[in-house]
Amino acid sequence: MDLNRLYFDHQMQLIEAERAPSERLQRMHTVAASAVAERIARVQRGLGAAAAPAWEALSSQARSSSAAPDRCAPGYVS
């Protein structure tokens, strides 16, 4: 899959999480963003990209926390 599309999908999930009218929907979009970040990390790792560990950190963040994504985390795309 095209990395640009994955970056776009990740950003859209983060936007939807930020705009979500309920905590449940916010969490759903945050988890979806995490899944996309995991895919980005896999593609980057396969390409030998140095940014892969940052995306891996983002992908595990939503699974380990019920809070919104940390906008200061490495690899966060605003």
C-alpha cells in the first residue's frame, strides 16, 4: 500500500478522534489510528526507514492507554 495513503488515513482517524462527540467514538478512532500506525511501521521497517520505531510507538500507545493520542509523541502527525 502507498505510504502517503496510510499517512492520510492515520491523520483522518486522529481528526475524527479529536472531533468525536463521545469518549467511545474517540477511543474507536484512536484505536483505528493506532492500527494504521502499525501498518506504517511495518512498511517503513520493510524499507529500512529510520522512522519505523516512532510509528511502532504510536501503534502501541492506543492499546496501552484509554486516553487520546499524545500529540508530543515521536511520529505524531498533526
